[in-house]
Amino acid sequence: MAYEGAVAKLTHSELLDTGVYCILCTASGKRYIGSSASSIMGRWHLHRKQLRKGNHHSLHLQRAWTKYGESSFDFTVLATCAPDECITMEQKFIDAFRASERHYGYNINPNARSPLGVKFSAERIAIHRKAIRGYWDNPDPEHVRKMVEASHTPEMRLQHSQRMKGRKFSDEHKAKMREAWTRRGEITDSARVAMGAAQRKRYSDPEQRAKMSEYAKRGHAIRAAKKAASP
């Protein structure tokens, strides 16, 4: 089934399920295997959006999408499972389909959801940087509104609550958090001197001042877009 057909034929509960999915290129027979610990529908929308914009993290998959066209790709759910089992299940399917091997799949990493050992090409880095800067230079208020709404639905709040419940921190972790909290705002004299020198150096550089001004403009544009999207 094609992407649109696949989503249409899945039930609402299946789309909100967590599990492992496959993006198959019918023209080449190669697969991309992924998993979602929040919702299959959310992950699918993200993949499709990135592929349509030409900035998907898997350069192999992006090139195939550009070459063969969207209609040459099928989206299917391979298995549903609990959120904490997604990575294990994803790894099993990556190994079974050999999806990280160039002749068989589009996964850039042989390890599920792990960036360890992955080296991105200069082309991939440039595409990603351009996509991020291009979007936030002129954020779409409607898209910001949709993101805000999507992150505040009853289902998403419930999923977040369930993920947070039962979390246990070690005594060492608690001690570090307590120490970090109590030391907030503490600045030594030597730190103040170093911070002052760093600030003076930054402001004395015309190029740096121009960058700071540009960042401030982007931040203003983002805040304005979020304000316009708020109900």
C-alpha cells in the first residue's frame, strides 16, 4: 500500500500505537526500518515531511525518494509493542532485513536509535543546517500552532504522564541534582572576571555583534509566531 493508503487503512488506535514500522521502496526493494515510542502516526508524519522537504536524515532514503517519487514507497507497521521494547524490536527487524546494508536498506546506522559510530557527510550536514536555518528565519505561524496543539492533546499529556510515573533516580543522581539546585546563582570572583572579559571580547568583534543581532531577530520571530499561534 502507498503512504496515503497505508495511513488510511490503519485504525486510529494502530496509528497511536508504539512499535516498529517499515518504509519500502517498491522500485528498488530496499527498506528503511524505524520505531516509535510515542505514536506511529507522529513518526510517519515526521518522515513524510522531511522527505518532501528534502532534508531527511537518511541521505540514501532521501535520494531514493527524489529519484523514484513518493508513489513508489509503501509504509507498513511491522509490529506493535510497549515503548520500552521498541528499540529491541527495531534492532531485530534491522538485522532480519539487513536494512543498514547499502544493497538492502536505507538505515544509516546498524544499531537501532543509536548515533554511535555514525559519521555524517559534509553534504548531509550542510542540508541539515540549511533546513534548520531556513525554517526559523521565517517560521510558519500555522505550523507553530499545530505543534503547540499536537503537544497539548489529552493523549499526549497522558502518554507523558505515564512515561514519567515510576521513574526512579539513584542516590548519586539525586545528590547531583540537589547540589546543582543549591548552587544556582553562585558565581566566584574569578568566574565574574572571566565572564566579563569574554563579554567584552564578544562585543568588540563586529562580526560577532552582527551574529548576535541576527539571533535576536530570529528569537523575536519565533516568539511572535508562538504568540500568534496561542489560542
